[in-house]
Amino acid sequence: MEILVCIKGVPDLEENEIEIKSDGTDIVRDDLVYSINEWDNYAVEEAISITEDKGGSVTVVTVESDEEKADEVLRREMAMGSQQGILVTDAAYGKGIASVLKAVSEKGSYDLILTGAQADGGEAQVGGMLAAMLDRPYASLVNMIEVIDDGKLKIGREIEGGDQEVSEIDLPCVLSIQTGINEPRYVSLRGIRKVSSVEIPEYRASDLGLSADEIGIDASKVKRVDYFVPDLGEGAEMIEGSMEEKVNKVIELLKSKGGMS
Amino acid sequence: MTPIAGPASYKLFGFIPTIIFSQLIPIIGVALFGYIIWKRFAPLLKAAPDNRFENIPERIKNLFNIWLAQSRQPRYMLAGVLHIIIFFGFLVLSIRSTSLVVIGFADGFVLPGLGGVLGDIYNFSKDYAATAVFFACLVAAVRRGVFKPARYAVPEKYGHDHTSEAVFVLALIMTLMLSESLFEAAAHAGGEGGFLPPLSLVWIFAAMLHNASPGTLQGLHIFSYFIHDLTFFFFLCFLPLGKHFHVITSIFNVFFMRITRGNIKPVKHGISDEALDDLDSFGVKKLEDFTWKHLLDFYTCADCGRCSDQCPANAVGRPLSPRFISIKGRDFIFKNYPLRGESNPDQPVMGTIYENDEIWSCTTCGACEQECPLGIEYIDKIVDLRRGLVDEGEVPQTLQKPLKALEKRGNPWGKMEKKRADWAIKDEAFKAECEVKVLEKGVEAETLYFVDSISSYDERMNSIARSTAKILKAAGVDFGILGKQEKDSGNEVLRFGEEFLYQDLKTQNIDAIVESGVKEIVTADPHALNALKNDYKLDLPVKHISQVISREIAYNKVQLKPVEDSEKIYTYHDPCYLGRHNGIYDNPREAIDAIPGLKRVEMDKHGDRSFCCGGGGLMLFYEPEEEVRMGVLRVKMAHDAGANVIITACPFCMVNIEDAIKVAGFEGEMEAIDFSELIANHIK
């Protein structure tokens, strides 16, 4: 099975302290380190396990204007076991990202396209948009995949209340992957070094027959207006102090409100 | 009276010369033994290289202490003394056994030099040696077979009980002792005469045979000779088939045992760090990826169970028992390199004999290696197996995030590099009391205080960093820190098998240290001490803060005020990476005892038998299967010793012990304090 996995480098909350820029247009990006989006990492692991089991290969693609950042996430996922990487070096926004991915997927012949359920933006739109543009069946938040045969998958989705929904879906299709679907393997520094000189084909949007105004910020149907930290609402209380003081205060509050005996 | 005929001249039924047997038995025995040893050699020849020929004087010293003088045996008093008796008995009796074989071809043979007085002395000693070995084996057999000490038990998952093999071998040895004595006693009673040492086995037998007929004596003489001969060669060939292989291999294993401490073996001996990129595979994945010394370790394990008895992971019910790392390894060699039939090389060890959780369970505390009377190593094997797992991507999920954070930010919590010195420069009250230089932009100092990640970033452990700085100030040391240039020392990164990440951290740290121009390094974190001292191999001296301050106290340059609460009973917990791995046991105790009025007790397990509190570095992130926390057991040990304050000298011990005091239900009753904190609080 030929699988395309769409991936993205994001500022990992584990390794960064996120602050909002004073003008409210973005987060402060100086001194940030980028990692593979967690959902995408699960998607890549799932794709690799499927091909290890059923044969075929995995291609990872990222759309990213910062080549260094893109190279790092691509190589990490290639060290994990993806055979090919594709880099599209353009800044794409909103629907533009899905447009680029559609064009990339049409350059190859993929039975299955995986995306992470969502990335740092939190919109969770790309998978659905891509499926619609490609006119392929789509399922979101997939937490289980079983290959039935060359033309069909059995998939599981977690639905409200923690219940599981199981469906069959025809190939080729697009799936957005939920975390927890598997246990992603570790990528060692040695693994990354081993793929450090593998050629990664690079495209510009124009190489894919797309113009800048189809993918750029102006093409996006949704515009970001503001970023802000919510004001302290009524009844909310910020607990200050050292970790120990905070913990003690929380325990005290829980006890006093009857939440803990 | 016709004298008793020896096996070289006796004729069975009057016409079969027994010399045929006394010649055939050794020939067959030696040939078979040679064949078995050759077969046992095969995997060693295919194993990974290992450099064990350096520092021969030190190796000879080990041979004298650990092999010949059996210095580690009395750590388990009864078993140790029994072993020493049997060991020395064997050494003495090896001469007698050799001459007995020759007596089979030549009646009355005496080894050159043992004809005169020397011979008398020898005979006197060997008769008592045989007697002592016999009774030691008897006691050992009763102990193994009847009393069954717990440490010999074989948990179900590791296969069948080993008692029968142990008792069988003891029976073989006793047979050797009895037959040798009977052989001589029969000749003596038959008129050979000579002095027999009173109350020795031979003396007892001779007394019993006093009235026996010449025919009986002749029969017993020949019978006991061949019982001895057969048992001797059977035993010889039986040795390499099980745990008694150590009788042959121990001398080599002790000679080749590790002579450095604290460090980890290179990925592959003979391959420089720069050439690591060219290796196809990392670590141990198949049996032959172990070094030849590590395979020799497997052969040598005597199954005595001391390692596992001391192992904290085993004590808390983690799926690791070092003894079975060896036993399973040995059985796997035996299975894949059989004495008969084709060998079956290149078999994977993970998933066949070892499980992932087993290999991740080790805290690398070193208690097993400290105890092993045969110089068997475990840490390097565990690290090599982890290198193999890391290479295959099989790292527990809980460890992946801290490893990635170490890669991105140089600390396992993913904290910002620029905040590494905040403990020193952001706390105004502390700054006013103790200015700490950050060695950048031309700021210089004599001494580098290497803080390491946990003391730099963890709010609780910041206090250890500040206390250490205060001690250095009081000692008049011109010191500074690296600030954001400092990365995690990588002590656990290396020990968790992520070699390239460790190399990366090491390179960045060495560059920063060299750049800073310091002349020596001090740290309060034993894990950092260990990595910098034993793994980085810097040209600079690296010291623990306890070494610095104990010297200052000894020279009276720093004075300590009386203990605040003289009612408290203190105990000192030896951190593994300070004690066992670096031999620093006395300095912290000297400094603590210099506090006037401080009452200190020792826990039962202290010094080189200290019990690991749960491990540091990445071990803090690992979630093992276990019944109880190591720290909880440790806190209970302190409680049993009558202490209510546990002094540690390691920030990771502090994490584990402070948590464990709460978990064990001793909150309010017991407390933990770091060595640096205690000393800083008491500086005049």
C-alpha cells in the first residue's frame, strides 16, 4: 500500500514557553524550538506499521517556508521509517495548505492519505478539506485501522463518552489520525544522521501548478483577527506561589468546597 | 602378608590388569574435556571485541584479592566461609589429584619434590583439606537442600529449581574426598604404615579398617581408586555444562574483570567516536553482539544469587534479576552452540531471553557488580542492550519526551536554555548573599561549578545549587557557572543507550568548559560528577562538593556551628554515583560529623552496600512495573536504623527520598536534607 502522510513542524508545548505577541497577531516565535506535530507522528507510525505488515511505502510531505525547520521534521519521520519525503517550500494558509497537498498527492498514486487530526492552529480542517478536494471518502479522529483487503479498511473512531465507532471505508481514502492510535517508535539521533543525506525533492507551489494567490494568506477564507489570553472571569482565581504552595492551596480549596474529603 | 597392590599392578579377577582402566579413563576424560572446552570457545571467538589486556598489574592485584584471597566471599559469611574452605581445599588437593592419576600407571608415584619432609607436610595438609572440604560440602548440601536460603529460589518464569544440580555437585565433591581418603586408608591398614593426621577422614577410615581382611583392603583400595578416577574425570567434563564452569573460568574472569569504575564501555571497542557513523548496527541485538568477556561472564556465573539479593530492582519486584541475566544468557549460548550438532548463530536476545521492561528496569546502581565474587559485569551489558533497543526505536513512551527535550533544549524538562542560571541570578535575596559569576563574555574563574539540569531547573533542587554556591564561597573558591552554555551532563542519556545524543551533549559541554578556561570542576550532583570524571575523560580534576568542604573543614578553614536540633538522629544515604561508582564514602561523613552535637547512625546497608533510592536522570521519567518504590524501602531502612533525618548528597536521591517519606507515611516524622544544604546551614 502506498501511503502519503501530511506532517507539520510545530512549537512543542513540552519544550517551549508560549507567549502571545503584544499586537495579538501571533505567538512570540523567538527562541522557539519546533518538533513534529504529535498527531502527525502517530499518523506516520501508523503508516509505517501498515506497510511493514502489508508492504508498500510511506511518503511524508510538509508545506513549510522555513526549509531548516521542514528538513528537520521530514528527516525525523524518515528516520522513523518513511521511505520518501517531499518538501513544498511555500508559506500556505488555510485552504491553501489543502490545495498544495492535493497537488502533491496527485503527483503520486496513493492508496491512503493520512493527516494528524489537528496541528498547532487547532482548526483540524486540512484532512477534511483535502478529502473533499480529492473527492475521496474521509474519516476524522481515527484511532484504529485494520486493513481488510486492497480496497477496504476497517477503522475505529472515538465518539462522545469514550465510546468506539467502527466503520468500513473504501480505498483510496483520507483519514485524520487521533493520538493514542499506537505507540510511536523512538527516533534516535543516529537514525536521523543516517538519513541526513537522503535526497528530499523540493517543490515550489508554482511547480505544482499553483499560484501564490491560491495558497497565500489572501486565499484563505478565514482570517485571524486576534490572539489573547482570556480575562480573569468571575469566580476564577489564579493560584500563585511555589509549586508546593500552589499544590497545598489547591488541596485546601478542594477540601473547603467539598471536592475532596 | 602380601602388600596391597596399586591400580598400576593389580589384576582384576587375577588376569585383567586394571592399568588398562587407569590409562583409558584419563585419556577419554581429557579428550572429552578438550572437546567440550573447544565447543565452549566457539561463541567467544565470534563475539564482539573487548580490550582487556591493559593495566596488567591491576589485573594481577584483582587476581590475588578477589580470586586467590576470595576477598568478596565473607560478605555473605556462612556461604563465604564454606566456599573459602572448598576453594582452598581444591587448590591443595589439585596436586594430590594429579599424582593420583599418575599412580594409576606407576605404583607409589610421588611428585618430584614431594618425597621428603615437604611431602609429609603436604600429605598432612591435604588430608585435613579433604576432611575440611568434605564437611564444608556436607554443611553446604544441608543448607541448600534442607534450609534452602531464599536467594537461591528460582521464580517460576525463570524455569526450574537449581537445587538438585547444586546438591549433585556437592555429592560429587564429597565422593572425591571420601574415595581419596578410603584409597589411602586401605593401603595404610594393609600395612603401608606412615603417619595419619588424627581425626582426618583417612585417619577415621584407617581406624575403621583396622581389622579388615587383606582381601577386603585390596578390594577397597582398587575400588576407591577407580571411584575417584571416574568421579574426577566425570566432574571435569561436567564442569563446563553448568554453573560449576566457574571452577575453570573464574581465574580468567577475575583477571579480565573491569578495572575502571563509573564509565561505560564504548559502543564497540576499537571504533572511535568519529567512526561510529559507519557502524551498521548499534548495541547488542544478537548473542554475538556481546563482547567475549560478557559471554565469559555468562559462563562464569556461579548462580550464587548475591547480585539479585543486592539488586534494588529485584527487591521492589521489577522484572529484573541480574542473576538471571547471566543464567539466561548462559543457557542461550548452550542452546545455540550445542556440544553436538550444528551451531545456530546470530539469534536475537531481545524477545527471546530478555524482555524490554527487564532491561529498562535497571537503575545502573552497581550493587550487583560490587557484590559479585567473580567479577561479572551487568551495567555495560544493560547499556549495550539499551543501545540496541534505542536503535530499533523501542524506547518506552515515557522516556521519549525527555529524550527529545534533551535534544532540543539540553535538559529533560524542555526548559528554556536562557533560564538555566535563574536560580543564581533571579533570586535577589540569594544574590545579595552570594554572587555567582556566569562564565561568559570574558568572565573568568578558577573553578567551574557544574550545576546540571535538575539543580538548575527544579525549584526544590535550586536550594542545593544555592547551598553549594554558599559552601564554595565560604571555602574561598573563585568559582562560576556556565549558565545557558551548560547542557545536561548526559550521565543517564549514555546509560539509557542514546549514544549520539550523549555525544552531542558531551561535545557541547566540553566546548563550553574549555572555552571558560577553568582549572577544576566541582559539582554537587554525583551523576554529573560521574559523567564528567569517568565518561568525558577531561584533563581537569572533577570533584564533588563533599571533597572540597571536608578538606576545608579538616584544615580548619571552614568552621561549623553546633547542630540546631540536637534531638534529631541523622543518617547518611550513600548515592550510588558518589559511593560505588566513585568511591566517595568518607568525605561526606567527615564533614557531617564535623557539625558539633550532630548524632548520626548508619543504616544496615551503607557504604558500598548502599541501597539505590530509585535512580536519577531519565530514570525519574520511567514508569516501571513494581510492587513498591525503592525509595520507600530505603526510607524504612533509615527508620529501622532509628534515624529521623536522611542526609543525601544527590538531587535525584532527594526527589526519591522526599517522595518516599510521604508514600511510606513518615511525613512529619522523618525528613530529608541534602548534604550541601546541611553544611551550608551550619557554616559559621
